[in-house]
Amino acid sequence: MLRSRGLLQPSPTTRAMNAAAGPLADDEWYLSALAVAAGVGRGTIMTSLQRGELTARREARHPHRWIIKADQDQLQELRERSQAPRRRAPSALRPR
């Protein structure tokens, strides 16, 4: 809260780490930004990571955000997944 109000400045070490991190590479997204761009929830993206459909890394510095690599084709696949109708279990598998 103090930092957001400008009352607490980051240490020189923190500033150096932030500067060294640099911008994201081509086709790299922060988790939340990718979710917004694809029109899906963060959980959908995390599921895609667990299935191996997307690759990601964690930032080395605080706040250790997920940086996800997703090209335009993968972004389109995520969009299509969000627009596809949800599948229901076959009636034989549903509890009665």
C-alpha cells in the first residue's frame, strides 16, 4: 500500500532486477493478459499448460508471474475452445 501511494520506493536491488528482466519475447504473454486476449478463464489456460498444449516459465523475480508462450494459432485454438459447446456425459454414465 505504501509503494502504491508513492511513499515507499523500491530498493536499488529491486530496480536492477526489474531492469534486467526486460520485455517479453514475441508470442509471450502474462497469464492474465493471455486469458483476456483469448476470452477464456485463467483456469482454462492452466489446464492447457497441464496437458502440455502450451509452454510456460515463471519469472525469476517477484511477483514470479507465469509467462506463457502462445503463438497466433494457439491463441485461436483457445478462443475456439471457449466458444465450443460444453459436452455432457453420456446418459449411461450419469447418475440416476
